[in-house]
Amino acid sequence: MKFKSLLIDLGLYRPKYLPDENHIELLNCWTTDPEKLWQYHFVTGQFSNLLTAQNSLLIGSVFGPKGIFKLSKSKKKLFYTGENVDRFPEYTDYCDGIVDLSIGFDYLDRENYQRFPLWMEYFFAPVMNTKKIHEVFSDFVIKDICRDEDKKFAVMVSRHDEGNSRAAIFNSINQIDQVDSGGQFLKNTNALKEEYNDDKGKFIGQYKFNICPENSNREGYVTEKVFEAIKSNTIPIYWGSNNNPEPDVLNKDAILFYDGPESLPALNRKVEELHRNPKLYREFMAQPKFQPQAVEYVIDAFEGLYSKLHNMLKEDRFKG
């Protein structure tokens, strides 16, 4: 396997070229099933008329050697990552100079790049319009999962602690009251599966606080975690994106932040204060969750993605 990867990097080996019936080729994606890829549905839902055997599209990501992009026979090439590229160093340039368009979470000023972070895929369908985006925001927080007065203390749902933040927060605020963990990491309850049928939203909505740090820290790298907590009407305890997640979308005052071990005493005091004082908890929860321009920010992201994909796919179509 390592020898084959070396050959790919050297441009001496290329797996079989296999575009599907929609003239799309997948490479290095987290799955080989196109039905599970948001980007695949975005393209086929809006640009199927631009895709032909002569104008095929590669959709590629970080889960494999970069050299394979250069060897693809696809006419147009799209790179996408919802992962922190710090974990995949050869992709920190977003395949600049190799692909026609890159999509990711970093803030890059490039004509052939569109910022579209992972969390947007979780809460917005591939084919949206302005009205539907407004509707998602207006109904975003599910307030009837559990009454505030019936909520338990705090919860965490994680598979691991790659960023070394989850155990620190868990162990610290667990001194205030019991923290339940429904994921594989520090698991101490089976309620997520047995009582809520693996419905994470309903599960974490039974608690006042949700420990939800990212796996790793990089400016702009924001996944679904903090948004899941907000949607489930619980207070996120967050770490990631330099503790300034989506400043055009999220109201930071409605989030609690972990900023290394030295931040734990102040975090504990705030958590305990909100936990012991129902009035303060209600006031904290009553804060707006989103910035006034949040809807427009998402609309701009969708319009930018549509425009750049359209321009990429239509290029050269009628030349020759």
C-alpha cells in the first residue's frame, strides 16, 4: 500500500478512471457512496445539465494521496474538505494550482476558493433558496425538548479526546455536579441509545450544558458541534476556531468557552453560578443565539458556491 501511494505521488500510477452515470468521479472522499456526499447532491441538483462525458467533474478530498488529483482524467476538478487541514499537511494549500475550485473552512482570498464550513452541510439541504434559509434560522432552536427546570446538569457525547480538551472540561465541572457522557469517550450512561434511540439532539437537550469542543483548533474550523448544542437548547461549552467561532453567525455571549487549563477556575465559577441560579440560567438562555447578519452570511455562502461552481462547469463547454 505504501509503495502504491509512492507511485501515485510520483505520477506513475493511477487507479481506474470511473465517473458515474452523472459524469462525476470521486477520489479520496470519506465515503465511496455519492449519496452520502452533500457536495455531490449540490452539483447534481443544480448543474446536471452542464455535466457530460466531455465535461466530467472530479470531487476529491483529503483521505488519500494528493498526487492522485493530478492524474485524474476529469475535465473539471473540485477539492473539498470539512476536516482541519492541519491534520492533512499536504492539503494546507487546498490543492491550489491542481484543481479548478476549492471549498473549505479557512478564510482565503482566492478567486477559485469558496468558504463553506462543515456545519452548513448539517443544517442546510444541498438545494436551498433564500426563503428556506430564513426558515431554518427562524425555527433553529428546539425549545420544547425539555423544560429548563427539568434539565439535568451537563452532558458530553464524544468518541475520543484528540484535542485534549474534553477530559479537562469533564473532570473539572464534574466537581460541581454529575456530568453524563453518552459517547464512547468516558462513557458512563447508556441513555443515548436505550432511551433516545441514538437521537443526539433529544439526548443533549435534557441537560443545561453540553461539552462540545472541536477535535482540533484552527481559525475558521467549525463543525456541527456548537450548533447542535444551540439547536437542542442547551448551553455549549466550546473550544475551537481560536474561540471565535463563526463571528458573523454566532453570538459569543451565548456560549461558554474553554481556553486551556488556566481557564478552568473561571469556567467552573460561571457554570456553577448558572447551574445554581435558575434566574441567571433563564437570562443566559434568553440571549439571541445568532448575529443579526447570520442569515445573509449563509445566503452569501450559498450564492458564492453556486456562482463559482456554475462558472467552473460552464467554462470551455462550447469552445472548439
